[in-house]
Amino acid sequence: MRHCLPLLLILLGLPLQAAQLNLELGDHTQHWQTTQLLEHPQARDITINQDVTYKGTMRYRAVPLATLLEGVRPDDHLQAVALDGFAAEMPAAPLLQSGPAQAWLAVENPGQPWPPLAKGKPSAGPFYLVWTHPEASGIRPEQWPFQVATIRLLAPVEARFPALLPAPEVPADDPVRQGFALFQQNCLACHRLNGAGDAQFGPDLNLPHNPTEYFQPAFLRSFIRDPQSLRQWPQARMPGFPESVLGEQELDAVLAYLKHMAGRKHYTATP
């Protein structure tokens, strides 16, 4: 009977059960219900002109994210975890600013659900991190996590996952270092490397083999730019990274980091 309840509610024309957002912010945890957020004193109706997920103009009931991040400091590090295991790593400073780019938590009203992401797919709800004027701060697509379930305060990636670090002797201005930073922003939300990372979404990019080891360079670049141009697969979930998102020099840096890490495989012993 428990599994039949959502279907019964749909058949009766009733809204589905509201969701809960979990905030794990260091020494305190908060839980926000959908209704509480929709009725939040600072909730607003906002328009997003170039929505990253829906590829067009969308209107949302949303709360300034900074309002919910009590006690978080600009030099802190946050992670937004989605229902499907996507784990977006985000420095706190852009999330706390009130402009020019501003982060908002869009809240899906169960009685007025958002469009599905694709045929047979759910929507971007129940909670979706969106931005007004994202171009003003260079906000990347991976900083728009949807289907968010939890936002938590964590140590920076470098401290949590030393297996991701380039060799200590790599100079600070080396493209490998820039590639590591870009990898955190664009890849770590879906992938692990050397078994390190919190994502449960995509495959490990170094174990057992690094893509620089089995892709010819030109094909690897094509795959990153447009995965479907190399492997047409209806169920594929990896997005492409056009030059507007990842410039040529930035892509060079990511590939330099991956190639470097192919020589730094770290295997975790299993019990």
C-alpha cells in the first residue's frame, strides 16, 4: 500500500508529498520543508532568463541561498548533494554574495510541479540552485545543481581527498595545477579519481584506466565537447562542455591534469 500512495494521490488529483532540504552546517543541522521555504519571509518570484538545466526562460519561487546558510563564512567550502548522487563542490563566497551574481534556492511547489527534464524523467525539483546574472561572476553549469537534497559544510577538496593532488613538485603556475582546479569545478560533481570523491554518478577517471590512456587525443577532446558525437547512447547523462563553458586553454589544462594523474594511480586496499 505504501508504494501505491503516490499513484493514488495523482489519480485523486492531490499534490504529492512535500520534500525536505537538509542543511549540515558544521555544528548544527537544519531541516526545511517545502512549505516552510515557499512561505519564507524572503521568498520571491524570480525569472531566470537562461536556465542552464531547462535551456530557456524559467520562473521560480525562490529564497536567497545566503539567507539559509547561517554561520557560513566566505572562506568556507560547501557541497550540494543531489538525489542521484551528483555532488557539486562549491566555495562559499559566491553563494553568500548579494550581487551582481546571486545564488537562489528555487523551491518546487508540489501543486504546481516544474516540467520534466526529459520524457519519462522527473523535474529539477524539489530544490534547485539557480543564479541571477551568473555571467557577472563566471558561474559554471556545475554550480547549478538540481534535485538537491542536502547542502553541507565540508573541508576543501584538497584536504579531504589528497589522492586527487598533483605531485608536490609541480609548479604553482603549471597548467596541471589549473587543470586540477577546473577538474574540481567541472568533473568532480559526477566523477571520482583514484577512488577519491563523493560523487556516485559517473565512473572513476583514473582507475583502472585514465581516459588519456585509451582515447586518442583528438577523440578525447571531441568526447568532452560533445559525448554524443563519439558514442550515441540515449541513456547517456554526461553533458558536453562547449567553449563557452570550458575554453580551449582550459580544456588543455584539464587534459594536462588527467595525463599527469595517469602516472599517479592510488589504489585503496580493500579489507
